[in-house]
Amino acid sequence: DEVLSSVRFFYVVPLVVLAAFSSFFWLPPFFIFTVGNVWMSAANYAPFIAIYCAAFLIAAPYRQLFRVLQKQRLQLAIDFLLSAFLLSLVYFRISESDWIKIVCLSIVAQNMAMIFVSRKLFANKIEEN
């Protein structure tokens, strides 16, 4: 049963990644078509925010495993690393558009780390029982 769930997981993740990254091609033209050229800069940010939202929604159930398995310190460490990385970027001169992209992609990386770590924790917990 564990093998089947991991196989399904590794089929879902590439599909979500493919759909998210394909949003770079279809989302800006669609966004401009629906709301107009005035919103061109928002159309450039939309794919990054779409990827962020997809990663957050996928990782939401996995984040609960840290609480269930009483591993909040590990979750805090992952969250702290992301915060430290983002705070370190303050020292660099980064444009607003690059800042939004970096924040979105960093949070995607954080959510993917949460998924992989929580799956390992849950697998170890099952092996112990």
C-alpha cells in the first residue's frame, strides 16, 4: 500500500510542476486578454503566484503531519531557514519584480521540502509501529 501511494505521489508532482510552469506561456496572454494591457505587470507576476498557490495547496496536508508527529521544531527550522534566506536578500539591490519572483519560488521550495521531509517522517513512524 505504501508503494502504491508513493507511486501516485511521484506521478502527481510532475504533472503539477508541468502545469505550473506551463502557466508562464498561457497565463500572461490570458490575463491581458481578460483585463487589458493596463495590467501587464500583474500578468508577469501571475505565473509565479500561481506556482506559489499550487505548492501551498499541495503541501497543506503534509504540514499537518509535523503537528501530528510532534515535530514542530523541524518545521520551525525549515521556516527559519526560509526567513533567514529572505532577510539576507535585503542586503542585495533587487528590483521589486525580482523580489516577488524570488519570494514566490523560495516559498515553493519550502513547501516541497515540507512534503519530502514529512513523507520521510511518516514512513519512519510506520516502520516503528
